[in-house]
Amino acid sequence: MTHLVSELTQLERIPTQIYESADAACLTVADAITDLIQQRNAAGKATVLGLATGSTPVRLYRELIRRHQQEGLSFANVITFNLDEYYGLAGDHPESYRKFMQDQLFDHVDLKPENTYVPDGLVDRDAVFQSCKDYEAAIADAGGIDIQILGIGRTGHIGFNEPGSGPETLTRLVTLDNLTRRDAARDFLGEENVPRHAITMGVGTILAAHQLFLLAWGEGKASIMAQTVEGKQTETIPATFLQQHNNCTFCIDQAAASQLTRQCHPWLVGRIEWTEETTRKAVLWLAQKTGKSLLKLVDEDYTENGMSDLLVEQGPAYDLNIRLFNVTQHTITGWPGGKPNADDSHRPERATPYPKRSLILSPEPLDDVYCLGGTINRLKQHGNQVTIAYQTSGNLAVPDTEVRRAIELMIELGTDRIGEADLSYATTVETQLNEKGSFGADTSEIRQLKGLIRRSEARSSARTLGIDTESLHFMDLPFYEEGRYRRFIVTQADIAKMCELLETVKPHQIFATGYGHDPLSVPALSFEILSAALEQCAGSEWFKDCNIWLYKGPADEWEAHEIDMAVPLSPDEFENKIQGIYQHQTQRSQSPGRASKKSSNSWDLAREINCGTAEIYDALGLAEYEAIECFKRYSK
Ligand code: GLP
């Protein structure tokens, strides 16, 4: 593939294509694979594919399956080699990469089972070295890998080549990084269950493939993507060694590309059009970079940072500073539902109608209070009609120990106090828990009970925020109830349920999240469902008068220039929010999403994020608040 270097991409050391969506990127890669297989099939030769696991390639595999089923693409002459496998897991373990590949691809196409290679996770410790050599030999015997698909971990690993892996490394046993294990914690229902070792192809093995495609989606990957594409080659970020390959393309979505210089600071590498959006982004960035408040920026700050054009067009600095100060000032409001009888020409939310019907969408219980607990409380206090809808039950995130506690309580009450049927239900669930072990799939009874435990926590939390429990909707969207992390499939049934809720509530404003997240994550799918439902409701009267506010969540925050509404919280209001978070007891030991932040629990992370935003506003020269929750306007 030819790499066109332009002014904007001059800092990029790997050809990188940015797509509107993950699906669009997957189509390009699926086309390359299809072309190769068809050419090889026609020539009576085999195609050798290197495959990856994780959420990232799932949509690509779905597209390949579709082409097999609907367009007759045959994998009968394809040989596959997977990058890696957790050491210690049997091939039928629900979280083994062998099982993942069977479920996500192998079982749905005509690949010959003997042609699918995944490192053996159960090989005896003494035999690991030989087994890794055999894996390399098998790749060589097949003629080498024609196309290798890669994802990327947040440590910059490819396969499981963690920091420290050099470009010469071959297939071997490795120790997993803590961040990698934390990222896998949800799949394994707790970090302590994540294996400590894995067998992985080496960086050298990967570099030997003829063509490489690395895929990455969502903002969680944006930072590592920028470091890999624009940074120097280093063992600290093994993916940077891909810069050595002469046929490697990164196919990524907008969110994953958001920290590349051409996306986040384009004025540093070329001439750009100064729209309202880019101006706001650049000036707020300039203030943060120079450590000055907006009103203290001077002409030199602009000229020394690639913004001379802006100064010519809209300067001098004094004018630009005042204008951007006012724009930022106007994002601040204590009235997230709009202030009745007030001039709303510079307020984020309109004054009428009042009171409003405010719909809070929370992908799982906890997202609501954690990301906008203070705002919810304000909306209610100002007399708005607040509805909180939990899109999924969140039952996958409840540890078995919590179910066991509930069951033991019921058993202890005994038939004297609860009925025969209740007791027999409790003992049945107890048996199911014992039988499934640590990693077995939950039975429907266990999942239901886990969901109910989260409901009770959500109620308790909502009460802390002043919301009565009749205002809560537990949607239990089917994609989640019938799925498992990384394997969810959205259907019309999900969209229909969302439409029904929207048509019942007829909201004047909706608070939602999931935009820009990893497309297979629960928030992203919840948002996809909302978008589809909004499209279907576009003809309804309420839709025309409905504002949509995006909260970033669950472990991140909008950047200053993205904020359209900033709701300040007093110290007391913020403490109340923290109390609300505490009510989610089952989530105390859970990692609050893929945070790159310091804190490892949701209340500390909420403090870090909300107080951090307040500090940013303060440093920009605006009022000093204790904490701020913020939102971005979404255009329907
Ligand atoms: C694991 C795999 C990698 C994968 C990475 C990212 O560490 N060994 O091959 O690229 O996860 O996972 P995800 O695609 O879920 O973000």
C-alpha cells in the first residue's frame, strides 16, 4: 500500500488510515483478505492468516463470516495462526483465546480444524520452549504469514509482547503487565483471576509477516496510538517496532486517532481552516500549554505555537482571549435543566419548557451517579421530572461472592420465615454456584439474581440523590442479558425497547454516554441503540424539542474545548454524590473502566475527574469551584 506523506501527516512513521467508524475500517481489511484468498484459491494455493483476539477484531470476523455465508467466500484453503494464548488455560476455558476464536470465527466458516493454530496454553512448563519453537516452525512450513491482523494493548503491546520486548523476539512465554491484567479483569470477573503469563508470537515473528494491519477503536486507544505512530522506536512501546515494516497499515477510527497531531494540534503541522471549533480547541490548548489563564495570553504565545494565521484572522490576542473567555464562561451553569424566567441567550440549556422531563440514560447502574450524580440532584431540586433508565442490568459485573451472601441469607432464614419454594430456589442457586466454579457461565437464575442485586444498589444510590425509586427504569436490554463481554450483538429488540422508553417519557433533554467508546463496550452499544432509536423517533413531536447532552464516562472526561455545559458542585453536593457511589457495594472491587488515571476505585476516580475539571477551569481564569461535571452537546 502506498503511503502518501502530506504536510499534516509528516510526523507519522506508520501509514495510518482514519475511518468514520470501526465497521468502515473493517471493510477495507476484509477486502484485502478476500482478494488474497480469492487469488490464492484460484491458483490452488493456501492463504496464511495471522489472527488476533480481543474486542478489536470482532467486527472484522463478523464481516468475514457474512462474506462466507452470503457471498461464498471459502476458507477451505486458509491456514490461521493466532498471536497468543493465556498460559494455564485449556482450550475450552471460556476466556481462552482458542475458545474465543472458535466462537468468533472458526465455528462459522469452512476452515479445517487442523489448519487453525493457537498456542497451547496447557503445555507443560518444561516443554514450553520446544512448543514455541514448533510454533515458529509451523509458520515457516506454511510459507510464512501473508496477512497478520493486530490489535494493540494500552501498554503498547502487540500479541502479548509487553514493554521490554525487542524486535528480535520470537514465540515464547511472557509475564503479563499489570495494566494488561487490569484491562482483562472484567472478562475474568476480577483481576485476581487473570492469568499472569501467556505464550505469544514475538515481535520478530510479527515483523516477518508479509503484510500487517493494525486495528484500533475508541478513545481508550488514542494515547498509545499517537505514541506508536509518532514516537521513536522503543522497547517501552513494542508496537513502535512496526515502523520497521514496509507493508504495515494502521486502520483506526476517529476516536482512536484523536491524539494524532493532525487531529489534535493540526495547526502545529500545517495550515488549517480556523472554524469556531478549531479556534476554541487551539486557544484553550494554548492556555493550558503555556500555563496561563486565557486573559493573560499575549501575541507571542500565539505566534510561537503555530497560530500566527489565527492571530491575523481574528487577533489581536486581546480580542481572541476575551472572546474565548466568554465562550468558556457561558458553559458554566448551576441550572442543567435551564433556568426558568431567565435570559437564556448565553446559557447552555433553554429556559422553557419548565419544568423539563429529563431522561438520564445509564448503560449500567453506577454510571449515572458516578458521572452526573451532582447534576441529577440539581435537576431534581429545580423541580424537573427526572427519569433514570438503566439500559443494562450490569449483572456480568457482580462477583459470585455477592450472590452467595444473598443465598446464604435466604437459607438461614429457613422455612420458618420464608416459603418452601423460596428455600428450594435458594438451594438450587447455591448448587449452581458450586457447580459452575470460578469461570463457568452463569445460569439464568444466577444472572437474574446478580441483576436484582444491582437494582437494589441503584435504588439506594438514587435515593441519596433525592430521586424516588418510581422514577427508575430497569430496561435489561436483551443484547446484554443474552451476551457476554466482547461478544454482544445488538438486535432490533434492543432498539424497540429504547423507542418505547423514549415515546413514554417524551424527554425535553437526554443525558447519555458511549460516544467514542470502544464499539463493543457496553456504553458504546448502549449509545448505538439510542442513536438508532432516535432515528426511528425522528417524526415524533417531542423529538423536535429535545436536547441531547453527552457525558463522557465511565473513567474519563471531556477536554476543556469540548465542554458545552459545566455544572459546578459545592463541597457538600460533591460529598453527597460520593455517598451515592458508595451505595454500589458490589462494584467496590471492580475496576472502573479502562482508566489511565491514578485512582483504582470509582469514588476516588470521580473525585480525581470532577475536581480535576474544576482545577482546569480555575487555571483558565474562571471561577474556582470544588468540582465540575460536564457535558457536550450532541447534534441529532
Ligand atoms: C490482548 C491481546 C492483544 C490485543 C489486546 C487488546 O492483550 N493479547 O492481541 O490486541 O488485548 O485488546 P482489545 O482489542 O480488547 O482492546
